[in-house]
Amino acid sequence: MSLDISAYSVEQKYEFLSALVGNAQNHFNNTNNDKYAFKTAEGEINLIALRGFKDGKPCKSSNQSFDDNQFDLLQLSRDSYRLKNKHRSGEIPE
């Protein structure tokens, strides 16, 4: 089954992205480095970019389209979040 978070609620996306950052922190051996930790304090923002990810699911990445995704996740309060989802291109124009 393919990953598809397009129907996730903001809370579910928050949990997914938080786990993703935690997994990356473990993978790159940065578990004790707060610089790479998912930010959970009120007013803090996590900027998370995923390559080859469009409309809530993985896609074939190319240099011809905006097929990367940036999530701006703002912690408003302990249980309240704001999520902005932006399509980006990680390619540098020639």
C-alpha cells in the first residue's frame, strides 16, 4: 500500500511529520542534538520539506514541475496547530 496523507486531519499530519522528523533524527544519529528535534513549544515552527511528494502522496520527481512539498507547521498551543502545505521545486533553474 502506498503512502497517502492527503485525507489526514491536521492532527494526523502533525503526528506523521513529528514521527518523520524523529525517525530522521535517529537515522542520522542526532538523537541528543536539540537542533534537529521536532519543535513542540508554543509559537515554534517546523519547516519540513519532502522531495517527490505532491498532493499528499509520493510522486515521480522531475526537474520539470513543482513536485516537492514544504510543510510549515506552527504550534499554536499545546493541542492546536496550523499547517500550510506548499508545492516547491528543489531544482535550481538553469
